[in-house]
Amino acid sequence: MATPTASAPHDATRNDTQPPKPFRKEARSFRLLREAEAMKFVQAHTSIPVPEILETNFDPEDKETSWILMERLSGQQLDKAWPIMTETTKARTISELKEYLSQLHRIHRLALAGSVLVLEVQHTTIDCTV
């Protein structure tokens, strides 16, 4: 998990004068399509930092692997940052993560039906396997 806050330790390998390079994730079409839909839904209904989707390729007929090109959020992965964080920064990070989880739980248009997560977005139901 990345910590996109200013309180995260500085990554000495990153040049702060340059914007982070985009991140490209490859997988099967249906999984990436659902991931992109979930990212947009969370972005629209919470204040949780979600990478902006820059470009996608979901054509199931295309022999090329499907992909999502998204912005890379600044910060470090939590597993790498945690050991060198101060107790104050750790407490602030825990508080942020608790708030993010609370926001996810408050999204009232999510319904769990068996093993399928159903999202209602503007009168459109999107079937997302959990």
C-alpha cells in the first residue's frame, strides 16, 4: 500500500522535480475492466487517493494483454516506510487508513450478493466479482 501523504519519509531514489512516471498494469480484460470501474467509483464517492486512469485497453478480441495506464501516486510503499517512520507519523498514518476504511464502509450503494459485488452507478448495475 502506498502512503500518498506529505508525512511519509522522503524516497531518496526519486527526483522530486519530475512528476512520477505512469504505472501500467496488465491482466485479463474482465478483471482490469472491473478494477477500473471500482477505482472510478471509489474516486467519485470518497476522498481516498486513487490514481487517475490515463488510458486503457480492454478489447477481449485483441491478442495483446489488456492494460490500464494510470498515474503513479507519490509516496512510498507502507511496508518500506513503516520501519523508519516516527511514532507520530505512524499514528497519523493509522488514523488516515481508518478514515479510508470508514469511507469505504459508508458507501451505501454497495451491496454484497453472494460472491458478487453489485455497484449501482446512476441507474446502471455493474457486476463485480469479489
